[in-house]
Amino acid sequence: MSRRLALRRGGTPLAVPYERKRDRIVLGQGDRRFEAEVKREGFWFMVRSGESTTRCAIARGRRQLWLSCEGRTYVFEEDHPGADAKAAASTDELRAPMTGRVVQVAAEKGASVREGDVLVTIEAMKMEFRLTAPEDGVVSEVRCAPGARVELGDLLVVLEPRK
């Protein structure tokens, strides 16, 4: 059965049709097609396509989906059809994309940040993951500290979008 995942990245809508076939997933985007075997191992997902295997983690915020693969973190907004794109700004929640230890907190309450600024760095299994601001805004809360252990999905920073 085919379904459609409606997301936004950087304000650009992404409608991604997909199908699940047991332990395989097939994604389609325009004339491009990607098929992979997906297995869950704890909070990790192992994605195997051909000879390549990638380890990923996914965390869901109130209005965002965080995808962390191979040391890179991607933030997608869930796109709600019919919602006004110019609707009032809402709070962004930056959540841990994996279980790990906080090694650096660059975010400070009240600080202005620009899209792409590093806010928190987490270490897991000797790999560092940098969580960046998904848009320009002001840090309204910091809920982690260097050395703290965090679990997948823990709220780390709250960012108020710049109006």
C-alpha cells in the first residue's frame, strides 16, 4: 500500500511517496526511486541498500522530525495540508536524535541564533553529533548541560523563531 509523507525542509514542501513491504521500504521522488532493507536495533535503524549500510536514529518533536545518519542531523517540519504558511510562529523543540552524552552546549538562554548555528554537541559511541538551529530565532530554554546523559527524544533546547 502506497502512502505519502508530507514534510518541509527550509520552507520547501517535500511530498515523499513510500511503500513498506515487510522489512523493506521503497521511496519515490519524481522519477527517482530508492529501495532499502530497514531493521530496527534499539533506537537505531539499520538501512541497507545494495552493499551500503547506514545507521540512523529518528526523534519526533512537537512539529519536527529529526533524522540523524552517519554523523549528520536533518530537521524536517511536518507539513499539514491546508495550514497557512504564514501562520503565527511556534516554538521549535530540539530533541536528542540518539542516546548519548552532551559534550558541549553552545546555546545560551536569550541568545539570538541563526539557522545552522551549532547549539548542542552529543557524543555517542565515539561519534559526535552537532544539533543546529533549524531557523533563525532566540533560545528560550536550555535543558541540558555538558556531561549530562541524554536519551533519544529528550528535549535539549527550545528555540523561539524570529518574527
